[in-house]
Amino acid sequence: MAHWLLIIFLALFHHQAHSQEELPTNYEYYTNNGIVSGLSANQSDFLLNGKNITILSGAFHYFRVHPNYWRDRLRNMRAAGLNTIETYVPWNLHEPYSGVYDFGNGSSDFEEFLDVEKFIKLAQEEDLFVLLRPGPYICSEWEFGGLPAWLLGIPDIKLRTNDSIYLSYVSRYFEKLFKIIAPLQFPNGGPIIALQVENEYGNTWNIDADYLKSLAKIYRDNGITELLYTSDPVLGVGVQGALLGELLVTANFNSNAKGNLDYLKSVQPDKPIMTMEYWSGWFDHYTENHTNNLVPLSRYRTVLEDILSYPSSVNIYMFVGSTNWGFTNGAGDATYGLNNSGLQPTITSYDYDGPITEQGQLTSKFNATAELLLKYNPVKTQLPEPVPALDPIKYNSIEIKEQILLSELIDEYPSKIQSSNIIPMEKLPINNNSGQTFGYIVYRKSQLDLNAGAVLKITGYVRDHVLVLLNGKLLNPILQGISDLDGFGFWRLENSTIILTNETVKNATLDLVVENNARNNFGNLDQFQQYKGLIDNVLIDETILTDWELVPLEFRRSWNQQLKGWHNITNRNVPSLYRVTFNVSSVPVRDTFVNVQFWTKGILIINGFVLGRIFVVGPQQSLYLPAGLLQEGQNEIIVFEHFSAPTHLEFSEEMIYGLHY
Ligand SMILES: *[C@@H]1O[C@H](CO)[C@@H](O)[C@H](O)[C@H]1NC(C)=O
Ligand SMILES: *[C@@H]1O[C@H](CO)[C@@H](O)[C@H](O)[C@H]1NC(C)=O
Ligand SMILES: *[C@@H]1O[C@H](CO)[C@@H](O)[C@H](O)[C@H]1NC(C)=O
Ligand SMILES: *[C@@H]1O[C@H](CO)[C@@H](O)[C@H](O)[C@H]1NC(C)=O
Ligand SMILES: *[C@@H]1O[C@H](CO)[C@@H](O)[C@H](O)[C@H]1NC(C)=O
Ligand SMILES: *[C@@H]1O[C@H](CO)[C@@H](O)[C@H](O)[C@H]1NC(C)=O
Ligand SMILES: *[C@@H]1O[C@H](CO)[C@@H](O)[C@H](O)[C@H]1NC(C)=O
Ligand SMILES: *[C@@H]1O[C@H](CO)[C@@H](O)[C@H](O)[C@H]1NC(C)=O
Ligand SMILES: *[C@@H]1O[C@H](CO)[C@@H](O)[C@H](O)[C@H]1NC(C)=O
Ligand SMILES: *[C@@H]1O[C@H](CO)[C@@H](O)[C@H](O)[C@H]1NC(C)=O
Ligand SMILES: *[C@@H]1O[C@H](CO)[C@@H](O)[C@H](O)[C@H]1NC(C)=O
Ligand SMILES: *[C@@H]1O[C@H](CO)[C@@H](O)[C@H](O)[C@H]1NC(C)=O
């Protein structure tokens, strides 16, 4: 009899464990007796609300994904078996100018991407907890590691140290941010279970422990009560960037899980083990072979299983591929910030070769992750079905007929700034004195009388790419491939020179148009090497030039949308803006890619929003254009091209990679 009952009981239990609807949700499981306590690292397992939890998290940066897709991406993360997501918070977008904020309501160019409160609430609606990494420095292959460039205009400031000037700006911003964040913590009914302090601080090799203590205090003083932690590649830097015993130490790596996690255990024997960044793939710098940065499925799977079986909690970085919109890509620096010659800008795409692509497709790494998480998570909860992204479409090719020459744009620019000396863009008296963060700066000098053979010399390094126009004519050689980056016009060459004219010229106008290709985001930022534009001297025949007119070309949305003076194409081989328009007959739901293989260098703007960079060297040869940036009816694409434009604008239904040497 008892035997018979047991069989029925087991059969019922078996049925229940495999029927999704009857399983609790993640939230039901962790909160069914009310909420008593948040995440605890006071013992060798994480406890959430008194129950064991293995944090199974994936990185998803809201500011890098169009908000129309936030819910679908979150649903898919949950479908893979994750119980948590992680995001950084980019200070430089949330406070674009000093004292000016945008949390989804600030009218900046990124407004629609910045409603961090909505994003965190959506994560909870999709049954996920949240790990928040507010920085203030975030690295993330993101422009200046997320620090606002306007900090560079503040005299005597010392970034990422206990400097009181720097900390006063951090506190002012965190006060605003944490007002939004504090109510979203787990004990207050929200999804945030832990927050990171700084980011890979050990990688600076310039450690100021008081700085970390001050940051933690700013968190606490602003209502942050939940677990605080630091994260570092511990086998490279140890715990020099951590506050061992005060903030939980976590590890970042993509191989040797055992070595990394053994190290964590040795320094924190009674604490839970957390892999804060398990790198699912990697990113590309311009000039790099995309294929070489891919991480094969078998290696991804093996290391993930090593982590889960250790056992360790994990955050898979990145889980969701995404985009460095416009000018927001960061850069590495092979000279560790000593000068600009080793700059390595990251590409616009942040696809990352992870479980979900930039366009939202689920990859074989997605399936492998789902299988392993099911196997290793002892807590069985309800999981949704994945929602696959729609396939992208290729719009028809469009003939390019409209142009504005860059020299016309400069001529017409209404309020040029007078400056006796060369100054970098961060020091321009614009934007409520926050200077210029993104885009291009033009240094114009008119009424020049030049001798035949006159030589222009720019001392130091250009930051990062200069176009030289004499009376509107481009003097740079046309960029063909990677080897040209060693030559005139690019960041690698010190004290670069070019002949301005072979004849005598009177009353000439010289324009030096300098593009900011990204500020370094990694390691010791050496702030003094981060200014963009020109910072040294400009000479003609060894005489230093003074009395310049400066023009900031920020390509902000409202400005892009009001550009006037479009005319038929007169010359495809001078720096120019080109425009096409095209119709979308119903509300767009399918993404596309713009094929930029036939352009040389510049930027592409969709309906006023700067989508990304064009750079013939590769590897990125197309730009992801999500449906949410298109509209029903007429759409407008503007390309600013530095060198030479094709006759047509082309689309693609997939990402295109390739290098030109
Ligand atoms: C962990 O221990 C600290 C120090 O004893 C205590 O303040 C904190 O409340 C504990 N955390 C939890 C979630 O129990
Ligand atoms: C958590 O799991 C550990 C084993 O890893 C176990 O020893 C402990 O009792 C569990 N704690 C709770 C509260 O279930
Ligand atoms: C200008 O900056 C100040 C202080 O940095 C700030 O309080 C003010 O709101 C800003 N004004 C505008 C119009 O942006
Ligand atoms: C934007 O939202 C934040 C947070 O909800 C709020 O504090 C701020 O006042 C709002 N700003 C504007 C300009 O409405
Ligand atoms: C660190 O900075 C904070 C805030 O300015 C200050 O209160 C503290 O005294 C500083 N610590 C040290 C050791 O200088
Ligand atoms: C990129 O790397 C792959 C794999 O090493 C190699 O097969 C391919 O030829 C390389 N392509 C270029 C353009 O260097
Ligand atoms: C810039 O860095 C490179 C690489 O370290 C070095 O060769 C060069 O001499 C440096 N230039 C200056 C001006 O320091
Ligand atoms: C992942 O698994 C699903 C369901 O089994 C399958 O339809 C899909 O083709 C798989 N995807 C990849 C990329 O292997
Ligand atoms: C560049 O010019 C500076 C003087 O402005 C000089 O000190 C330096 O040696 C020059 N570097 C090279 C590589 O010529
Ligand atoms: C000057 O003449 C040389 C040799 O013919 C030519 O390569 C160069 O382009 C000319 N430079 C200018 C500015 O016209
Ligand atoms: C010099 O060129 C400017 C246009 O750049 C023109 O307005 C001005 O009349 C010229 N001056 C002379 C003396 O030719
Ligand atoms: C521009 O080109 C069109 C043909 O594409 C022509 O009809 C028109 O007259 C041209 N406009 C000017 C100002 O030359």
C-alpha cells in the first residue's frame, strides 16, 4: 500500500517538476514568505532572503540596445535560465554636460536609451534580478570608460582618485542616480540585489584605497543598502584594486576558471565565489581581423561548465550583443596613455560573439548556456519561451544626389569661436562651459599668404585624424587601407608635415578638421593624454600660427535635422555631407544593415541620430540599423564622408566584415 502511494506521489512530483506552469517564478521562489533580507555574502553561499542562490547573470547594457527591444532581450535571457541581469550605468550619457542630467527625460540625443528606471523595472517584470554597476568609471569599451569628457576641462582634477574635486562631481551625480536606484533595491520590493563599486580598479596600477572607501560611503550615504563588491582580473592584479574584508571581491576572466576561483577562495575562504565577468566572446578594434577575436563554442562551453561546476555564481559578459552608437565607442591604447601614437579605437558594433547577437538572434552559445544552466541550477523555476528576433531586411539601393561640401558648412557656421591659441575641444566655451565631447573640431585660419612649397607642421600627435583643406581643396592622400594610418593625417605620426602649395598663394583659407575617434577606456587613463582635437602647435614654414577661428561640429540631432544648403553633387572627392531619403510604407518592425563598404571614413546619421562610424580599414563594413530608429513614411540618411563617396547607398541583410591593408 505504502509502496503504491509512493509511486503515485513520485509520478505526481515528476510531472510537477517538468510542467512549467506549476513551477514558481523566480520571484515567487525567493519572496513567497515576504521579504526579510537582501543578498548576503556572510557565508560561503549567497543567500537571498534566507534562501541559497547561485547568481546566474548575463550582461545587457540598456544604453546600447534600442528600447523597443529591451523586453524581448530580457525575456530571452530568462528563457536561457538566467535569474539575474547585469548592467553598467554610463555617467557620460546621464550627465552629458556638467549639472545637466538625462534619465530618459533630459532631451539629450540619447534620451530614448536612458530611462534606467524603466529598464530595471522591466527586468523585474521579466522575472530577473539585477546587478548594477554604476562606476563611476565603467571601462566597457565605452568612450572614456563612461567618464564625462567635461571633467577634463576642470582645473587640477585627478580622476579615479580620492581627489576632493573629482569626488564632488561623483557625489553630485550619484545623489541624482541613487535617488532613482535606491527604491529599486530588493528589500524595497525592487530587483537590484547587489552593486559594484568602480571597475577593475586594480588595472590602473595606481591604487588609492581611500578612493574606494569614499565611493562606498557615497553609496551608503545615498540609501544604497545592498551588497557592494568590486571586480578585477584577479590573476593579473590580485586584490590591489579591492577592499578585501569590506567589499566582496569577484573575478573577471575567460579561461582557467579553476585558477581564478581558487584564488578567490584563498583570499576569501568564507565567502561566496562570484565570476563577475565571464567573457563569452570579444570585441574588435579597427584594423583587427574579426575572425581572430571570435571565441569558439567548445571553449565557451567548457569554461562555463568549469565555472558552474566549481561551483561559482556567474555573470556572462556580454550576454546581449549591442552597439556603440555614434561617437560612443572607446579605445585601447598600446602606449598605455603615454602619447596618442598607440590609440586603438573600438568599432561601432559591440556584438561580442556571445549568446545573443547585436541584431537579437540567438546563437549556438545561447543553446549551450540554456542547457548548462538547467543542468547546474538546483532551483527549478518557471522559464518563458524565447522570442526570436525577426530576420533583417535589405532595402533597395538608393542613388545619392544631394551634397553639402564641408567647406560650405564651415563658411556658413554662424558663431565661430575666436581663439588666439590652439585649444582642444574640451576647452571650448560652449555647452554651458562643458566644452565639446564628441565629433569634430575645425581650426580655421584665413588670409594666409603662402610661398611656393609652404610646409604645414603639427607638433605632437593629432587627436585623432586631421583633414587639411586649403581654399576648400583636400590635401590629404585618399585613405586606402591600414598601412596609410602610419602616414600623414592620422594619430600615429609625431610632428607630421604636409606641403600646402607648390605655387605662391595669397589670401588663402586653411581648415584643419580634426576628428575625435574615441577616448581611451582602459587602465590608467592618464587624463592629460585624453584631450581631443589639436593640443600642440601648428606651424607654417616654422612660424607658429595664432588667431584661429574654431568651429565645433558635434553633429547633434537637432542640428543634423535642420541642415540647409543641399545641392546637386559637384565633387565626390572633398569632405562632404551626402543625403538620401527613402520611404518605409508601414511601421518598421524589421532591422536592416547599412552597407558601408564603398565609403572611406566618416559617420552615418539616421533621422538625425548619429548611428556609427565608417572606416574603410575594417573590420566593420556595415552598420546595424534597428527598426526602432526608422519611421513610417520618409526617412533620411546623411553620411559625412572625409575622402571619396560612392554613387549609391546600399543596404545589407547581415553584418559584413573585412579588412583592407
Ligand atoms: C552580513 O553581515 C554584516 C556584518 O555583520 C551585517 O551588517 C549584514 O546585515 C549581514 N547581511 C545580511 C544580508 O544578513
Ligand atoms: C545552502 O546550501 C548549502 C550547500 O551548498 C547547505 O549546506 C546549506 O544548508 C544551504 N542553506 C540553506 C539556507 O538552504
Ligand atoms: C549650467 O551649469 C550649472 C552648474 O554646472 C548648472 O547648475 C546649470 O543647470 C546649467 N545650466 C544649463 C542651462 O544647462
Ligand atoms: C527626470 O527624471 C528624474 C528621475 O525621475 C527626475 O529627478 C528629474 O527631475 C526629471 N528631469 C526632468 C527634466 O524632468
Ligand atoms: C578622501 O576624500 C574624502 C572626501 O573628499 C575625505 O573626506 C577623506 O578625508 C579623504 N581621505 C583621505 C585619506 O584623504
Ligand atoms: C583572419 O584570420 C583568419 C583566421 O586566422 C584567417 O583565415 C584570415 O585569412 C584572416 N583574414 C585577414 C583578412 O587577415
Ligand atoms: C610615443 O609612444 C611610442 C610607443 O611607446 C614611442 O615610440 C614614442 O617615442 C613616444 N613619443 C613620445 C613623444 O613620447
Ligand atoms: C537552438 O535550439 C533550438 C531549439 O532546440 C533550435 O531550434 C535552434 O536551431 C538552436 N540554435 C542553434 C543556433 O543551434
Ligand atoms: C617633435 O618636435 C619636438 C619639438 O616640438 C621635438 O622635441 C621632438 O623631438 C620631435 N620628435 C620627433 C620624432 O621628431
Ligand atoms: C606639389 O607637387 C607634387 C609633385 O608634383 C605633388 O605630388 C603634390 O600633390 C603637389 N602638392 C600640392 C599641394 O599641390
Ligand atoms: C580674402 O578672401 C576673403 C574670402 O576668404 C574675401 O572675403 C576677401 O575679400 C579677400 N581679401 C582680399 C584682399 O582679396
Ligand atoms: C540638379 O539635378 C537635377 C537632375 O538630377 C536637375 O534637374 C537640376 O536642374 C539640378 N539642379 C541644379 C541647381 O543644377
